[in-house]
Amino acid sequence: MPYFRYEATDSTGRRVDGTIHAASAQSARDTLSQRGFQSVLFQDPASRAASPAHRPAPTPAQVAPSAPGERTDWGTEDDLMFLFSQLGAHIRSGINPAEACHNLSLRAPRKDYARALEEMSRFAAEGRGLSTAMARWPYLFPPHVIGTVRVGELAGVLPEACDRIAEQSQKASGLRRMFWWISLLAWGTVVASPIGYVIVVALARSVEIQGTQGSSPRPADAIADALRETIFGVPGLAVALALFGILGLRQYWRSMRFRANRHRAVTWAPLVGARTRSEAIESFSWALAHVSRAALAPRTAFVEAMNAIPNLWLLKDFEAVASRMTDKSPISENLKEIRWLPPELVPLIATGEMTGDIGSQMRFAVESARSESEFHTTALKSRIGCWVLLIYLMGTLIASYFLYGVFYPVLMRVLLGE
């Protein structure tokens, strides 16, 4: 099907142009009418081929969602990477956001993302921001993704914002894969330890049964009797409660309510915490570089930029600063209160405020934070093997205790007739 470039008026009376994929001009006109567009005019193919790519005009995004958030499965970094890389390519090619989201909804592999994209298309057609629609899907779009899209809408750099989200998600996905083996071994050790304890206690009990009864039963019968006593006795009930507690703790750890504390724990982890802080500085600097050109008050620009920070626990420091700022407060003076920021960031912002070009200064901050983040990522890769070995040794020590501290003493007492 061909593409048709059009000019139309949306429901708010604003003039928009874009590209639509349809079988014919009449089909394209009907689709646009259903989306609330009026006074639709199509360009001829020659002018359509020669016309430059369309960049959507920046529109202020609404912070509060218009309805309660939709409960879905969690979105993944891979989902975000593929979605926003395609969305950025669509918008950069001249397709308007409403049509781009509609096209992507038809090819979305997950139904919840398809519904979210269709709603984003409707919001864009009505003249509302994509970030406003995304805020209604908190399990699919993390807060920093919504904040980055909002920066793109305010500063008129929506394709660049989509590319940044895709790049961030790709790096996060790679980091998560690095920790897959650690997570597997850690949870395997935690879950297998109480189960192994029950088995070892049952084996020890079977040895006692065979050693104390006058006519020794078959080993299989002794083991079966010991397992019944252990599983339905105090050890079995204690292990069952422990396993339920572990699974419940894991679910609570992954819940929306615990997300801020989960981010807090990340900032404490060796190397991971340093990388997280570098990523936060890079995200804030990138966002501030763009919103500073949108003719916003300093406090408004600061708030919009801080919402692009991925870590919610680090974001709390920025929120505390924003609560004390006024519309005339210089950003550089207030950032001094955040102790974990690099010392060179505040002078860069101060220079930008004096020269009237914060964006140029923030480019240096972005590159510096990116280099720092890449350094910590490289260091993490070299530490992964050490952490895997450490967890393996812990599991070996636990198994050795079960064998030599629980089973062998019982076996020796039976063999020695004590």
C-alpha cells in the first residue's frame, strides 16, 4: 500500500501534516476522519517525494494521567528497545506520532502494548501528548521513559528522545543478561538449601530406623518412613513456611510498591551503584540540554529534566531540591545541595546560565557521564565471574554442612552402636 502525505486540522484546531499508509486516497481520508482530523488535503506524489521529513511541533505534556493506570504484565527492556527504535524511525521519516503509534500497534507482539499504542495514537490525534497516554500504563512504561518522551515533546526532539530510550533499554538489557547467571545461582541456592536440608534429615532418620529396629526393614521402606516423618513433622513445616516466605519476598521485591526501595538497594551495590549514579547524571544532563532551549522557567526546566532520571531513589534528591526552588531560582545554586553529583556539573550549568546556552555546556556533562558509565560497565563484566564463584562456594559450604554436620554424625552413631 502507498503512503499519502496530508495536511489537516485536528480536534483542537491546530494545523498538522504527516504521512498515512492506506490503499487509496479515499481510504486514507476515511481513516483520518475517524481519527478526528478535518479539512484533509493530500499532496501529489511528486511533491510528496520532494517534501522534507516532518518533525512534530513541541506540545506541553500533561503530567497527571486522565484515568487510573492500567494493570498489565511488566514491560521489559527488550520491549522498550524495539518499540522506541521503531517509533523514532517512523517520526523521523515524516510520519506523524498518531499514525506511527497506530502502525506499530498493528505489529506489536504483546496485546497490552498494542492497546497502549492505540491509546497513544488516539491521544496524539486529539492534540494531547504521548507521555500523557503512557502515564496510564505504568507497568509498560517506567517513569523515566515517560519523562524522556515529555522532554522530546517540549523541546521538539521526539525522535531523538525515542532513540535515547532505545539506547538506554539496550544497555539495561545487556546488563540484565550479565546478571542472569548470578540470579540463577543465588535463587537456586536459596530455594535448594531448605529442600536439601529436608532430604538430608530424612536420610539420617532412615539410618536411625534401620539401626534401631530389631528386624531391619528394607532401605526403601526406611527412607519412605523417614520422609513421611520429616515432611509432615516440624522440619517439613518449617521448610514449607521458609519457601513460601522466600517466594512471597521475591514477589514483593518485584512489586510496584517496592520499586523505589529496589532502586535504593541498587545504589548500594558495589560498582552497580556507581554506574547507576553516572546514568542518572547523563540522563539529567541530556534532558536539561534540550528543555533549556524550550523557553521554560528554570524550575520548570529542572523538574522536566529530573523526570528523565531512571533511578527513583536518586530522583528523591532532585525532588527535594525542586520543592525549594522558585521560578527565578538558578539551577546551579540549588544543585549544590545534592552531594553525590560530580563537582564539575554545577560550574558547567552556571556557565550556561551566564552565557544563555546551557545546552552546549550540558553536552560536556553528557559525554563525561557516559564515559564514566561505560567504565563501570566494563568493571562489572570483570567482576561477574568472581561473584558467580562466590555464590558457588557458598552453596558448596551449605551442602558440606548438611553432609558432615547433619548426616554423617547420625551414620557414625548407628555404625558404632551408640
